Amino acid sequence: MRNSALAAALTFAAGATAARVCGTNSSSTYQWTVGDARYDGADPSVENSAATVSFSIMPGGGSGYSTFFECMGEWPEAWGGYYEGGEKLIWGDCIWAGNGPNSDTTVSFALDWKNRTMYVSHTFACSDIEGTDALAIGSTQLDLSCASASASAAGTAAEACVLNPAAPAPKATITTRGGPAHGSSPGGACADDASPSPYQSWQLEQWTRRYTLAPGTKTPSADTGPAFTLRNMANSDVFACAPAPAAGPDADSGSGSAFRGSCAWAGEGNSTAATTAVFTFDPETDLLTITQTWICSDSPSYDAIGIGFVQATCTRAGDLLTCTSGPLWIGTDTP
């Protein structure tokens, strides 16, 4: 399980100790600095090897950083940061190091490898608007220095890239822009939700998954699949998501190990028939796909699809592993 190995190196310290000023519109800006970056191409000597990316980012645009976040993700090299090489970015979680104050609820990233473009998003509580959350997104071009790693027995080598050591510091900065989230009412207006603005995305909370894995074995059994709360950041939709009642891999999902699940309405008021949500989770790649659909009477129906690489921390009790995560954010199309 890739997520267990990745999460073992990154300890999540939950909770934010501060908040950010949001303003009253979507034009507030926030500064970030990329302190370190690394890309490792797939190992040609290892079957089904994936490319891995990792970043250290710090809030603020100058020196004297008080905290930082570690971002990590992986995908088949040919995908280049987009699901199956298509149009959907793969978003990954950035885990707070736990040192110093943290103003953000979630920090996430995505990488367009072909164009060397890194995207960063963060959600946070508003210090100037009590009870309000906000979302901000930005991007930067990465100046990377790349070389071939050690050659395999077949004579081929993986590509390894880092921030250009000759570039002046700071080597990469990011300005995110945003403001208060959840602008529409639950269910939203179809015409509004299907338009280019607002940007559709979700915050996942209370991620839980359990499975049995005996020491020394590689294949889990009695896997429940994930359950979580799903909050749309563009409006006030809230769902409780869980795998199908017959828990277990769903061969119809396109991958023999993937789980399909549905999301029940959990927002304020009665359930709305205007919007529904479903998900697919592949435990072999740790990729979660969210699909929310609006069934509109006055305009064409609309789907918003987001894909995230989920890192989770697992605790063991005998052969039973329980995997949980702090809040996660998943976006849709390129912001």
C-alpha cells in the first residue's frame, strides 16, 4: 500500500492555531514560497513504477518562515500530473510539519509536469468574518535542473529533477488569490454552478478506512473502503460518503481493486434532488475520484469531477489497520 509508506515519513499534526483575513470578495492575495522541490521519474527496471513528486512550501514571501508544509504525490509517468494524461489534474495533500502557527485548514498542490507548472490551493477560516471559510488558489512556473539517475541493468535511467541551484533565492514563489467560500445556497442554482465561476471543489473531512493485513503479506482483506464527509466549497452542499453496502472491490469500476460509493445528503434542510455525488477509490494507486452532478430544469445537466491522491496515516491493532486523514481539498479542472 503506497499511502502507508508515504504517510510513515510525514506525521500530520492536526489543528490550526490562527486564521487569515479573507476580505469581502475573491481578490485577497496570499504569498507562498517553494523551499525545495524534487521529481523522480519512474524506475524503468521496476514494473508499474510511478513518478513521484515532492515539495516543501512555506507561507509568506520572505525569510524567517515560521512553519512549512510537505507535499507529495505519485502517478504513472506518462500521465504527467493529469489523470490518465487527460484534462483532470491530480491534486495531492500538503501536510503541515507541526512547527509554528498554522493558519490553514488544508493545503493542496497539483503539478502540470509538461509545462512545469505547480498549482497550490489552501482553505482557511476567516479572522474577519466569523464562521466563514475561504479558498485561495495560485500557480507558479518551476525552474528545474534535471539529470538522469543511475542507469538500470537494461541501460535506461529515470529522470531526476530539483530546483535550479543556480537560480537566485527564493527560487519559486506563489501568489494565491481567493476569498470566502460557500457562496451559493445548498444545492445551488444550476445556472450558477454550471458556469465557469465559481470554481468547483470539495473539502473532505473525517476520512476513515479499515482493512485486515497480516504482517508479511501484501494483499489486504476485509477492506471497508473509505468513508468521509464531502463539502462543496462553491456552495453549501454537504454529503456523507460511503462505499456500496456490499463492501469490497468493484470490478465494474474499471479497476479490479477499486471501490465505488455514493454520497447521501447531509446538509441543512431536506435532501435536494437537484444534485448528487458519487466517488471511486483505487487503493492500488490511492487515487480518489469525486463526481458531483447537477440535474437542471432550466439548463443542461452538469458534472464536476475532481481527482486526488490520498495520503492517510494507519494505526495497527493486531491484523486490523485503521487509516485516517485530516481534512483534504480536491479541485476540478485547471484553475
